Amino acid sequence: MTRRFSTSAAAGSSGWDRRAFLQSLGLGGAVAALHGLGLETARGYQANDTLHIGIMGVGGRARALMSSLVKFPNVKITALCDVWDHSLEEGRKLADPNAFVTKSHDDFLARNDLDAVLIGSPDHWHVPMTIACCKAGKDVYVEKPLTHQPEEGAQLIAVHDQTKRVVQVGTQQRSMPQYIKANQLIRDGKIGQVFKAHLSWNRWVPNRMKRYDPGVDPASVDWKGFLGNAPEQPFDGYRFRNWRWFWDFGGGILTDLMVHQIDIAHWFLDLKEPQRAAAFGRKVAAEAWETPDTIECVLDYGPPLQTFFEGGFSNARNRAMITFIGTSGTIYLDRGRYEFTPADAETPTETLVLGTDPRKGLDFYDNPDGETLHIADWLDAIRTRRVPNAPVEAGVTAANAAHLGNQAYRSGQVAVMRSNPV
């Protein structure tokens, strides 16, 4: 049985009735995230009050999220902060014409006209910026992985609990309807006892891994501001533009991509950190990276569950997908589809394709637009002072699983979780 939903219209347009779409999946409650609620909140917001949003780290990922933000009424992007002139120039094109622009974190956070901040910085800045924003009274949307080092999690949770700010982690699959529905089905026992989760994120981008000169003028970058708590080092334009693949700033494939998939496993199966991890990686094509460009990671959460992730950039096999295997059946998920296969069958008996693109496992689909749905959930949580779909605690545990995998890879040994901060 195949059901296909065409979701080609942008948020707020008349071409797509999202309410009917979500209700057709049995997700009528999710509609609230897409419609303003006319309730006064703890901060006095009304549904028609304008939220003033600032952006810290205005790179390509942040600008993609800004494109979602500007779709919503009663939202203005009124401040930008970044260490690179080019990013600020590009960000101006999406922000309010009179937006405040600066390279100074202090000047940015000193503004009392900001209600919330979207953080799209490199990973090593996520926790320092989130803590600073919370202490300054700003609600936060912060990209994944939430933490860059395991010890940051407990500190962030403590500040979050103290300040009571709304913090949404950028694991947008939690706001996508097929994941919400699959979570419900697994909890209802549709596939029986889950004993295996297979996660993948593969791409074919060989040219991306070659050393090149990105043409960044050092004079246009506040390099000291970029480094932050990272070790002092001379300016390197390649590292600046490819920071995800260097340990001082990112954590490679596990923190960039596996964290999305393991977050879903944690959510569906009520998991926290794994007990142990083993990881095996290598560089197939990367000439200049510190992190591997292909990696396999096994995470042990105790019986009966086995969890395995594979990721690489030299072959797009399986692309980005999650498969939950249970005693009664299997559920396959990606960002554009859901499939159910009974345990005694070889092919799916239920297939739900959410948009018009039939390909499996793409990084992004125009519809459902996970970024816009996740931003909508965050904005609604700000107005209603509720917990958002991707809370701090979930972000910490997902990142910790990735950190444990990286520890195993870098040490060449099985890594053991020494503490459970959440």
C-alpha cells in the first residue's frame, strides 16, 4: 500500500493545507506548531506580537534557517553577529533592513530588544553561546551537535534549569510528521520488541575533501573570535571553511550526521547515553581532514538492542536513513518517506511518500520542510513557554553518543561511558 502526499507549497501559502495533511497522518495535535496561539504567555507574548530574533554565526546553515524564519508573520531578524564580513553581508539580505550588525558577541548580547537567538556557529561555540544567551534572558535555537565536549553537557543543563529559557536543538527530524507517527507506532508495538537499529548517512562528494584555497581574506575574519576556546593557531582559510572536519572545532561525521539519527533512536526507544562504543574509520579521499571521511560505529545500550551507524562521503549507498528492526516487523524512515515491512516479508506492505520526490534517503526534501516545521515548533514554544520538540537534555545525550564513538575511534579501543550527566 503506497500513499503519496504532494507538499509542494511553501509555508503559509494557499497551495498546501498542512492541517489536513497532518490530520491525515493522525497528527492533528502537531498543527498547533504551525498556527499562532492566541494565549498570553509568561512573558506576555500574544500570537500577534512580533518576535525579534538575532543570529549568532551567520554561515550557510544559519542562512538556510533564516530563510525559514522569514516565512513566518510577526517575526523579524533584527541583529546579526559573525566573525566574517562575507557572512554578515549575506545575512543582511535576509534580515530586517535596519538590522544591527556586529562581530562582537558582547555588543550583540547587550541588546535588550532581542527576544531570542538562533545559533549557527561552529560546534565549539554552541555551548558558550547558548549559556551566554540564556544568562542574557534570550530564548535559543542552537544547531546540533549541542555540545563539542562531553563535560559541557552538565554545565549547560544547569544553566538552562536555572534560567528557564526555551532552548530548541536543531535536530529537526523530531518535528517531521513521519518521525512523529513512527514513534507512536513503535510505542504501540507495531514492530514488536526492537532489537536492532541500523542508521546511515552516506554521500558522494569527493571534490569536497580535497585541499583547496577558499580565497578567504584574513583581514575580513576575526580569527581570534573564531577560535574562541580552541587552541591558538595561525589563520588557515581551509580550516575556517571546513571546520567540521577538524577536532578543535567539530567532530566529523559522528557529531555532524550520526547525531541526527541516534537522536531519533533515543527518542523512540527512551534511551540515554550508550554504555559502550566501538568505531572504525579511515580516510578514503580526504587529503586534509583530521576526522575520517568514512566511519562505522557500534553503540551498546545493553540487551536486547544493537545499534550500528555507517557514514561516508565517497559512496552514497543507503544515503541517510534509519531502520528499526523488531520481532514483528521493520520500520524504515528517511526525511521523505516511511515504510513498514512485516517480519516475515521481504518487501514493504505500507509505504508513505510525503512529497513528490520518490528518491530515498536524501539529505533534504523540499517537502516536508523539516527546518520550517522545527522553527515553527520553536516559535510556538517561545510564545507558550512550553518545552520544544528537541530539548536540551535530548541534545546532550545525542551528542554524548557521538562523542563516545569519536573517543573509540581516536583511541582504537572500546570506549566506556564513565558518567551519565542526564
